[in-house]
Amino acid sequence: MTSLLVMTAGQTDVQLVMDGQRHKLDGNACGTLHDAIMERSWSVVDAPSRRSSDIIKALGEGEQKLCTPKLDAVIAHLGDTPPTSALIFETRRQDARDPRLAGEVMERRLRDRGVEEVTRVAFLTETEQLEDPSNDVDAVVRQSVVVTLSNAIGLAAANLKPDDHVFVATTGGLAAANELINELVRLHTVSGPSVAALEVPDGDRAKRDERAVEEKFHPAAGYRARWHALSLVEKGNLLGAWGAVSHLEGAPGQDWTQVIKWLAHFASSLPLPTACDLVVLSHQRMAVRAALRVDLSLRAGDVPRAVHGTVAFYEAALWDRLGERIERSLDPKKRRLFKVKSGAAPTKDKLLRQGDGSDDDRKRPFELKETVDGVDWFWVYDGDGGAGARIAKHFLQSDALTRFDGVLGSNIRELRNDIAHNEPTPSLMSDARSRMQTAALWSSTDTFLTQPLVQAVLNDLGVPQPEKLLVNLLVEVRQRIVTTDAARRTP
């Protein structure tokens, strides 16, 4: 098992030791002082516990003794086994304030402590600046700097294995670069070694020696994930939303991620956890759940799934109504058989098959399979070719389902088959959208629950205000995500 330490070098990472105390260098003259140190002999010693409040503005005579209190704290945190390798990011600019010797001092300290492989990368030299406000792309960190950082991290992490470890300690330097370095390390180690971010709080403030600690969960990271997840949900990308925040599951104060997990389960048609209290996701009407999936697919621009879902909506609604009239056999070997539990049994005129092999007979949806103890058990055909239409019109006597079936017709059903069995090309998807909008199954802005045909079917199933199903779900999800856990606990 190997380990990699990634650190940044800043003004306070190297301090001067005099009279048994350590002293910080004047920030405004840090680079100038580093130049003066390089002209003399210098060594690196253990950081004294005692620290002076005096800021060094000029060097004394003779050899200069330096210390690296933050690096020492990181090494102490890692214990008896030093990192196998280290990557130090430094700046070496011609600026009076630039800590251009810090990386070299830290390298010597690491080698003294047994780290043989140390790489230093200067991501700013000469008169370079971190940002370029005149260019939108470079306004925070210039792209050339990003490339330098990314390439160095990628090279350092290239041979690491999943059971290896990476420690990131951006203890000094430029804040914008440090934030980027942390994210780049995680990017280059996906599916690879574990990553631990270390913080070294300033010992002066705590009135004790510096001590490295693993970075606690930062609230800002949680809120960044919240708005990212919410924006994906509102665009219909439920699986993407969970993928964006699943790494926060179980983190302190991040219980809200369970809401996103429920939505992902719903999108994947997986069983919902018993804790899920977003009632509409487990609505007793299959057609409600199917309609939500269509509208979410349209929001996500997933035309193939929306086409499939539109036809599936009708089939779900048909069986929602059929469930009011017929009952499935409890015998595991006869689960495709049904008995009539309410209303009149199907008759041979339009509904009951006679077995004569005629085209009209194949349109009849019910086939008597057996009679047990005076109870007739039927096989139910609900597919294309008229069987489903006859169920809607003659058995359920539902005008809403009959109209919806008529609009689907062979044209839309064939479209679903084309998408299922062929490559969903852009031209096919454009044609699909056009057909759906012409049939008034989708609106001109690609919505489903806004359509009168859809609303009529859901009203027929006893669902009030169907046009608000998705809107209300998104409002509730937004409230769950935006409202902090602490606020919910406040009476």
C-alpha cells in the first residue's frame, strides 16, 4: 500500500527560528526575505512550541534556521509511516510577497523525514497572475494554470491503486487554487485510492501547537449539492440528481439526500423505502405514477422514454379501472387468470372469445379458461388489435379511456415499436415529438399532465387536479431540500 501527500506552499508554511522561538515572516516582504535566505546557508529544524509575536522584516547574521510547522503537523498526523511520495504546489513569481523558497524548504523537510519521492510544481512563475479578469473563462483561475495543476495531479496519481491513500493538505497559498486542487485530486482518484483532506488550523489562534485534522464536513459543500440536485430534479433528471449527491449519504446533517434517493428509486421503478413519505410516488393508481414519469422524461428531453411512457400510461389506466371489476387468481400457477368481482360478466357479443379463429374474435379481450366451484376464470387480452379498446368501451364503458385509445391508434403504437426496436435517431425523435403534439398527447412545450386527454383519464380514475401532480411534487421536494435540517427541528 502506498500513499501520496499533496500540499501547497504559502507564506506561513515556512517560519524562522530564533532564540528557541519561531517567527513569521513579513507577508509584504516574504519573497524578498526568501531571496536573502537563499544567499546564505540554511537548515530545517523541528518547529518550536514557543512562538513570537514579532514579525521578521530583516534577517540576522549567519545561518538561518527554518521550520515548517504545518508540514510537521501533517507528518505527525500520518504517524510512523511517512507518505510514499509527495507533490508540492508552489509559486515562484518575481514579487516581493511571493513565498518562492517555501516549496524547496518543504521538500528538504520531507526528505529528512524519509520521503524519497518529492515533486515540486510551480504553477505561477515570473509575473504570472492566478486569474485574468478580462477573460470570462480565466476570471477566477486561468485555464493554463488549471492544465498545469491537473496534469501534475494526474501524473502523481497515475499508478495508485484502490487500496492506496491520498492526503490533501492545502495549508497555504492561494485560496482559489487550493479549492481547485482539492477537486482535481478527487477527480483524478475516482474509483481509485481513498482521499482524505487535512486541515491545519493556525496554532496562534488556538494558543496551541498546530495539529492536522481530517477536514470536517463543510456546510457549504452540502448547500452546493442541494441546489445542484434540485436543479437536476426540476429538469426531470432524477437519476442524475442522486448521482450528484449520493456521496453525501450518511454525512452529518445531510438527511435531505434521502429525498433524492427516493426520487431515484421512483425513476428506476425500484421498491420505495418504507420511510418514503412523498405520497404521490407510491400512489395507488398506476396511471398517476406513469403520468409523472412521462412529464419528467419530457423535462429531461428523453423522448424515447416519454413515448414509451405515453402508451404505458394508457395501459396503466386501463388496468387501474380493470382492477375495480376483476380480481387476479391467488394461485401462483394461475396468476394470469381473473374472475369478475363486480358488475356483469363479459358477454360473447363484443367481449368473450368464441374460439372460431376469426379476426373479430381476436379483438375480443376475454377468454374463458375454466370454471371452478361455479366461478368463471378468464384470460384477459389487453394488447393492440382492438382488445384493449373493447375493454375500455364495452366492459368499463369509459369515454375517457376510449377517446385516449382512439388517439393512440396504430400510429402512436407503431411509433413506440419503432423506438423500441430501432436506433432512436434525431429524425425519428423529431417525428415522434411532432406526432405526439399533433395528437394532443403532448403540449407544444412538451408537457403531458397539462393535456385534456390525460386529465380526463385521471379524472375518470378519481384523481383530483391531475394537472398539479408534478407541480405539487416539485414544490414539496424543493421545500424539503431548501429548508435546512436545523430549521425543521426548530419548534
